Amino acid sequence: MRRLKKSYPRILDDLKEITEALKAGHLVGDPIPGFSRRVYKARIPSSDMKRGKRGGFRIVYYVVLDKAVIGILTVYAKSRQENIDSASIRQLIDSFEV
């Protein structure tokens, strides 16, 4: 997050709405295929890039329903990374401790 904050100083403000929705238990975005509706990806507009959702940030988060836990796996700028592959998501899930 520090690297993103250097380039995009308003990223925390941009993420605030989605993090509040997740805290309230709302699943935002689309489920990523192959993860049994446990991993979601959402698009977030960037105030610094002024490109809207399409060119803004992507947030990937993990849902553990039996423990009522939602954890953010990664946030990335669409301009820096086109997509995230399933293997990378699996590594992030493995490093995620509940």
C-alpha cells in the first residue's frame, strides 16, 4: 500500500467507501471464477488518475463465511497491472491468516 500511496496520495480516501461497505458485510464487485464465490474483485475510481472505475484501482478480497471474516488480499492500479492470475491469488490466500 505504501508504494501505491506514493504515486496516488488520495488512495486511502478512494478506498474508504468500499472498506466501509465490506465492514458492513456487503459483498462488492464480482466473484472471481474458480474460488467458489470466496474471492471477489471490485473496481474503484481513483481521484488522482481521474479515469473513473475502468482505469482506477482493483481490490481483491477473500471471504471466510464460517468465521464472518473479509480480508483484503491486494489492491493494485489498473494502469500498472492488467490482471491478477489465479496462482497469485492462491498464494495470497495461503498467506492470509484467519
